[in-house]
Amino acid sequence: MSLATFRKNGAEVKTPVWFAAADGRLYVFTAGESGKVKRLRRSSRVRLAPCDARGRVRGEWRDAIARLVTDGATIRRGHAALRRKYGWQMIAADVLSRLARRYHRRAWIEIQL
């Protein structure tokens, strides 16, 4: 999915992300120091669209609200949903993230349509 966040000046920044649904919400993880995290701290407004792995949009954009998640139960719910959806690919991403010592610096995003 393509996740669009907004800069201070209103410019849209689109990023392809892995996502999974759980309990009527979408969950995304990213590097804790990424630009999208900084932009989400300023504004919870986002837009979503289906896209291919390279970020080429393949459908209509939808407005949504996103928030950074810090509570363990919500992170576990989002992580479990991503593991169900992506299987071995998510496990590999977790292992590589741990090896690079970035696992605990991830930021988790919950999106409400």
C-alpha cells in the first residue's frame, strides 16, 4: 500500500509500506527515525492507496487517520497481523532487524479508515 503523509508546507510524501489488518485497523511498522514518523508527529492526516512493490499506485486514494502506537498490546496485535499476512518474509525482516540492532527502534503506526 502507498502511505502518504504530509510535510509542514502541505506537500504530500508517498511511501510504499507493508501493512496488515486487525480489528478494523491497519498496522504498519517503520524505522523509528524515518521521515514518515516525524511527519505523523505533526499531523495524523494520511492518505492510502493500493500500490505495487515499487510504489506505483494501482487504485483510488482514501483519506485516513494514523497514530504512532507505543503500547505493547497494540504493537503485538499489529505484529501478529503482519506475521500472518507476510509469513516467512516478516520473520526474515524481524531477524535482519534484530541483527542490525534496529528491532527495538521500530515505530508502529495504527491507521483508521
